[in-house]
Amino acid sequence: MNKRIVLLLAALIVSGPASAADVVVIVNTLATAPTREQLADIYLGRSRAFTPLDQSESRPIYVEFYQKATGRDLAQVKAAWSRIVFAGRGVAPREMASAAAMKAAVAADPKAIGYIDKADLDASVKVALTLN
């Protein structure tokens, strides 16, 4: 085995796995928090109790959120939304450009729900759930 590969693997083993973000689901400060089951239904298009907002697909939190919130991988989530949109039964979650944009949109709309890294949290929104 190449000496560089061995050194890289050893460094990865010593440093351990990358730390996952603490994902918090946020709602308007006046909204009632959904349950975990309701959250999955909202983000899989089975409930219209809230208007779901998404992070950019390119951000690691996007993948982590869907795995933790719905228990499904991205291919399954995209397939579900494709069926919903194609059948005219709904619109996929609107993508927010940043955590700041997500907080602003949720703070402005009592029906909006989104997710951010816990480190980006402030008093403009309320934590509905913490996903670990």
C-alpha cells in the first residue's frame, strides 16, 4: 500500500469521525412545535400544518437533517417530492441561501418551519425540536 495512503488512513483513525452538527428545527416564536412524527410528515409532503423551508442541497446539514428527521436517504426524499409535485398535490420546500435567510423567513411567517445548526440559533426564532 502506498505510504501516503497509510499515513492518511492513520490520521483519520486517530482524529476520529467528523463531528456532526447539532441540528435544530425552528419555528416562529408564536407557533406551536410539531412532534417528530409531524415533522417527518411535513418534510415528506404528507402534512400541510407548516410550510417547510430547506437549506441548500450543497450544505452538509441538508443531508443530516433528512436522515434524522425522516429516516430516509436523499434519493427517497427526492422521489417522494417528485411524485407530489408531478401529481399537483404540493410544492417542494423552498430553498434558503443561508442560516440567516432561514431564520428571517421563519421569523416572518408563523406557518414556516426550517432547520439550522444550533450554533446559528438566536432569539428571533423558537426551537421546536433538536435532532440527534
